[in-house]
Amino acid sequence: EAGFLPIEGRWRPWRELLLEEEAVPVDGQAAFPADRVFKAITLECWVCPWRLDADQGLITNYDPSADCGFAVLIDHRGYLSIYLGDGGEFRSSRLQPGPKLEPRQWHHVAVTWDGKLATLYLDGKFDSGWAFEGPLKPGRAPLRLAAAGQSGRADNFLDGEMCMPVIYERALSAMEVEQRFQEVGLQQPEGTGVIACWPLSEEVGDEVTDVSDHGHHGKI
């Protein structure tokens, strides 16, 4: 079908995925220590939004009513937006607008930050860059896929499909982002710095496996 990638396994919409830290039960706790300071980061995923008239979360450690870490979002007009925060209250200056997505089409989204410069790539190509000196901290909001937080609860669910979300503790280069785009979600990331990767290839059940060595497993 047009707009769909040839990923092995069955496509399905992924709603809120609450992620746990190693063997800790999923109970709303943050996946990263609240005081952790990231020196660099990359947030990456494939997404096919079915609608673009509502706020939606993609990869979020973010609750604008309380704790704002990092977030890749779609706003109610269909535009990407990126938030890089210090784990505290929402600050509009840390919200960066991005390009508009197309409904019912697959897009590869990657956001990198090397400690000084943040860069947004769409479908393997550079879109925008902006200065950001940090600090970047996760705060206490739970780590979520296909959702964000609001007043301590999951909200802004993705109405669409997601594939291969990944978090790295380093900034991918432009060449690496292009390579990941060319792999069309068929391969797990190689190399150093992967701190979470969810292929989302589960056919049954409510468990979602993090295939990195860090055990950020989740439940739907």
C-alpha cells in the first residue's frame, strides 16, 4: 500500500507505551534519573500520522504542566515541534518548530544535539538547526512513545503508526542520519551510544521490548 514501508511483521497503531527502568514495574516512574544531565542526544523514529489536527506525542519525557525533559511532538496544525528542557517547568523558548508532515505517509524523524547545536532532520535531509547550550535533563515525567503527558496522565496520543524509535546518548552525524533513512526501519541501529531501541515488532501481548542493553522495556 502506498506510503507504507516494507517492515517485517504486522503494522498496528501504537498507543501509549509506558517504559520501565530495568526490572522496575511500570508504575509511572521516570525511565531516566531526574537529575541525569545529557551531554548529547539523538531521538529517532519512523511515523505515519493518520490525522494532523490534534496535538500528538512521538518520543516524550515531557509533561508541560510539571516536568519538561525532551520531546518530539506533532502540533494541532500538523507541524513537528521539538522540546529540549531541563526537566523543570515549561519554557516556550525551548520549543522549536519544525516542518509540516503529510498525513498517511511515512516520515523518518531525527533530532540530534551535540551539546551546543540541535539539528532536525526529516526523511534523511537537514531541515533546521538552532543553538542550545543546555542543560538537558529528563525530569520526573515518564518516558512515553506515541503519547505525551498532561497533568500527570498520558495524553496527546498518536493517531497513526510508529516504527523503530531509538534514543542515543550521542549526536548522530548527517551521514549516519541519511544511512538510517536509507535502511527504512528494517535494521536496528549499530555502533555506540544506543540507550534505548524498540523495534515494535511484537505480534501479540502488551509487552514492548527494548533491545538495547539498558532494559527500558514497556507495556501498551
